[in-house]
Amino acid sequence: MFAPEGTEWNDTRYSVVLPTSDPRHALVIDLGAVVTVCGGGGPSSCSNKPTIQADNNDKYQLDYSSDGTNWTTFGQFPTSSSSDLRTRTLAGKDFTARYVRVWAASGDGKYGVSELKLWNTTGQPVSLG
């Protein structure tokens, strides 16, 4: 579940604190099998965009992989003008993956991710964590 908007970025009840802005310190999620994830921008008719709740003033990058070794960039969630944990979405093309990772691509050195939500192209959640 998402934290209440504005919860402190490093509140360990809700957040995973990332130590640096380096993909080697990413939050990696195993989806359990290779699935097609809805990007919210095509080519399927699904509209569920990847959604993140994370510290407001940092850009978080979403990458995906089928093997956990070779990564492709989906895009970067934008910053938010409000403070602490904020929810935002990112649209792009549908993609196929077994693993996804989120990492701080830039920001102020204080990185916290609360939740990442992804859906398949039929609207079923594939990642709620």
C-alpha cells in the first residue's frame, strides 16, 4: 500500500532507502515469470501506467530485463514539487520482462522508494511492492 502523501522519504514503515544514485543499488523486483507489462502508451489498449511512490525531488529510473543481467531503460519518473513521498506515473510502450529495477538517476542524495505498481496488458497487477 502507498504511504500517505507527504510521509517522510526515509520512514522505514513505508520506504526502502537507496544508498546512492547507482544502478548497482537499485531496488530489483522479480515478477516470477516473463510477462508483458502495460506501459500505458501502447501498443495494447491498456491504460495502466507504471506508478511509483518515492521521494519527491529525485528522478527514479525504471529498467526492465528478461534475464536479470541485460537491462533496458523504460524511462524516468519525474520529480514532484511537493515534499517527501509523492506518487507519480510514467507512460511508454508495453514491455516484456521478468525483472524490473528502480534506482535514483539524479537528485539530492536522499533516495527513498515506497512502492512500484505495474500491471499486465489485461489490467491485472503484476507488481505491488
